[in-house]
Amino acid sequence: MKILVVAASKHSATAEIADAIAAELESLGHAVRREPIESATTDGVDAVVLGSAVYMSRWMGQARDFGERHATALATLPTWVFSVGLAGTEADEPRTVEERLVRSIDPIGTETFSGRIDPALLNLRERSVTRMVKAPRGDLRDWAAVRAFARRIDAELAEHLGAG
């Protein structure tokens, strides 16, 4: 299967998760296109994995824009969605616009991962927010869970195609 994996990422933690998902899917025999979200298209793919970092309980604009730009295709293609947010805070789950977007896509599966907080990479506002919500610092990404999500995509894609 040809799978497009795209993600909006500000400090590369979410992009690295998308890379790991793409690598796991490739190891399972899929042809994966891992492209910048700003220029990616759904042309010629059989499935899509769309991810975004979550800031202030919102997906990044690039992920929202991609979802809106490709809404028709995403509603018909098998699609999976993942979010990467601050572990242990209310900012883990995207809301409002993202909820409507995800409902319109009707993904086969969704997942939320903890991210990485490196104060050296953050601007003053981001550092203030992470202090205010007492977000844990460090790399909290669970790589086993990321790979398991990719394997779940593989299994659910096989089920979806078998049912179709």
C-alpha cells in the first residue's frame, strides 16, 4: 500500500514520531511517502497518517490547513490521526476546530503521544506555559507505543481493505 505520512512539528519532536511511524510502516512492506505537510498532496496514495504537535490545546496551523485542504480525500481514504502534546497536562488532547476536523475525516484510528520538552528550544512564551502547567521536562516519547501505533495501522488497513 502507498501511505502518506505527514505531520506538523515546531521543534521536531512530532516530526521524529512521524519518521518512526513511516519507518515501521516501511518495515511492514508499505511504500511510504514522508513529505513536508505544507506541500504534501494525497494524490496517488491509498492511506494517510496525519499528525500534529499540540500547543495550547490546538493542532498547529499546518495540520489544520492540510486537513481542510484535503478534507474530501481524507474522508474517503483510510486515515489515521495522531497528536503529540505535553504529558500530564490538559494540553494533551486537541479540541474545538480539531474535533470538527477529525470528525469530518472520520479516521479509522487516533492516538495521542507524549512529546519532548527541551527548554533550550522553547521561546519565552512556551517556557512560561510549560512552567505554569508544571509540564515535565525531557523526552517523554514512548517509542514502543509509536511503533505499536504503526503496527495497528498496518492491521487496521488490512481489515479495512478486507471489508471493502
